[in-house]
Amino acid sequence: MLALTVSGGGHVSRPAAGQPVARGAAFQVPVTGARPRPVRIAPVIASAGKQGAQSASRVRPREFYFTRAVYGGGGGYGGYGRRGRNAWATDFPKADLQFLTVLPRLLPTLDVYASEHPVRFSDPELRHYPYVYAVEVSNLQLDTADVRGLRDYLLAGGFLFVDDFWGTREWEMFEYQLRRVFPDRAIIELPPDHPIFHTYYEIDKVVQVPNVDNICFRGQTWEQDGYDPHVRAVLDDAGRVMVLISWNSDLGDAWEWAEQSCYPLEYSTYAFQLAVNTIVYAMSR
């Protein structure tokens, strides 16, 4: 668990309320110039898929948890969203589990919890997990506790990665909720030379990652009027990315369906590489 410190005697201590989000000391940022591992997706997923989640991962705290944000909206916490279920859980848990199957091969020095890990923005435990992933955020509906919890989490050093929403209307709906959290902070287009694009894998362009049905059955990458992909961000006062926004793209589908022959490798490769870069960035800033 990133925000837990395990002493030599096995005692687990948590940061006190109001303390910054902590990071595991064991993880070492890859040395600049070292060759990152290539993304070889289908064989890894095929070999690990039969095993399921590793039950041993629950025995002790882990250094990294791929935490998925649980929020109201799009059917509420337990209702149905645009794709037939509560919106926060789109592609859940398969996308998370397949990403976690590949991640240890790409970042072998990172001690990864091997199962899904959903947490609400208002949950005080969120402070213990410095990386949070949220999808279909046009359905996001934050109550007062969510707004306060998310703002405090991000200002304390947390990182929110937003994915899978499309077009002008969905952007406006998400932006309205984000402005409730940070009414005075700019949303910027992340420049190509930003460390997030270079911290592990070298990413030289933003790729539009399609929904599986669109690419496999329609041969298109866009949805609604979201023809151009964007990577945007909200920064803290020191210039650290607090919120990373992948708009007009669906990385989660690329993880979820990477083993399907109809899903092009170029999209799943980019999806894994960008996500790995965000993890290295979030763990080291």
C-alpha cells in the first residue's frame, strides 16, 4: 500500500490526517536512458487469465494499488450508466485485472496489488492510495463530501487519471464537476515535452484509443463529435500534475480487449505505455 510504511517488525503505520499522500519507499524510478520493457500483451494475458486474482496479494500491504474511483451519477453507486451499468464501473473489473496482469512485466520493481480496488472520493482511506483512475466522467456527480475529499486528496499529493469520455457535451459535463473541486485552476493541454510523455516510455504523439465495438465492427476510432484526442491536466502550485485527463479516448477498452485479434496492437500498446508513464510519474513526484 503506497501510503503505508511497514517497519522491520511488520507493524503498519498510516499517515496522520492532514499529512501528504505518501509513496512506498521500495519503488525506484527507472534510470533515465534505461530501456523500458516492450509491451507484449496477448501472451501475458493468455497465460495469466486462467489464474485469476492472486489470493496471496491480500496477505500483506502492497506498494501500488490500481485504485478505481467510485462515484455517484450515471445510475448512482449501484444503478446503470451509458453502457448498461453504474458508470464508474464501466469495463470493471476486467480492464483493471488485465492491466494488472501486464503491469508487473512492464514495471518489475513495483510491488503491485493484483486485484481490483474501488474506493469512493469521500472515503478517508483514499489518502492511502496516491493513484486513482476514473472513467465515463461525464456521468460524474460529486456531493459535498466528494468535492472536499477529492480536493484534499489532490492537494496532499494524490493523482487522478481520467479516461473514456467523448465529445463536447461530455467535456462540458465533466468540466462543471471539476470546477467545483478547483474553481480557479486552469485546465491546460499537456505539451509534448511534458515528463508524463517521457518518464518511462517515449510517447511522441497522443493517440486516439477506440472503443472495441467501434474499431472492430465499424472501423472508426471516434465517438460523438470527439474526433481529436487530447491529454489535458490540472496542476498544483508547484507545477505537479494532479489531474490527468485523457479525452476522446478509451484506454480502458484497450486493456480490456487487448488479446482480441480484431483490436489493433498500436492502440493497446499506447494505452499500456501511457498508463505506465502516469504511474511512474505519480509515484515519483
